[in-house]
Amino acid sequence: MTTTDIPLGRAIGLASRKWRLRLDERLRHLNLTQARWHVLLELKKADRMLSQKDLAARIGIEPPTLVRQLDDLERRGLVRREAIEGDRRTNAVYLTEAAGPVLDAILEIAEQVRREITGGLSRDDLTTATRVIAHINERLDDK
């Protein structure tokens, strides 16, 4: 079976898993699991304050699972949680200053891995692949 014989969904899933494993290997020295560095990256990307519920939805996990990750990141001093005014049951999640250097390292390594993985592909090929995968994700988001 050649690479082109693999069904598209399986190929995307396999590539995603392998890419994340490569990142995990390179980020191991930071003592952060994939789940935890993913939380940090989502918080950095956010264009607004995120509640724990919003953050869990962005990552695609259940809120109780996120709580364990946030507990660890908070112990490390990388995030802080604050009750949202008017709703004491809901917490907003923020990055701390200490997260800055960790995020810089994550982003630098992620960019190195991206260049390694996509090396040899033209800009047009990457644009097309990104557009196709974005389209698939949009269709999957449709209810």
C-alpha cells in the first residue's frame, strides 16, 4: 500500500498523531505533556478572555479534564484562574508572565518541526492542503 492508497481521513489522523509525537519528543525537556502545552498555546492564541468552559471547547476536551491540566499549570506558575465577576462558578484563565519564556520555547520548537515536516513542499501545495483541511474541519463543525 502506498501513501496515496490511504483514505484521506486516516491519512490526516495519522499525520496529526505523528506530528504531535514529534513535538512531544522535542518539548520533553519542558516537562509539559501535549495536553498542557496545547492549553498554553490556546490561551496565547485567544483574542479575548477565555473561561474554563470556552478553553475546554477550543481544545476539544471535557471541562473536568481541563481542570486537572489547569491545576498542574497553576502549580507551575504558568496560568492563573480568577472568578468571573457576576458568576462565581465560572473561572477565567490567564497566562502569567512566567509562561512567556515557556511559550517562546514551544513556538520556536514547533516552527522548527513544521519546517522539517513540510520541507520540500511548495507554498502552493501547503496553501492547498491547508485550505482542504480547513474545509473538512468546517464541514465537521456543521451540525
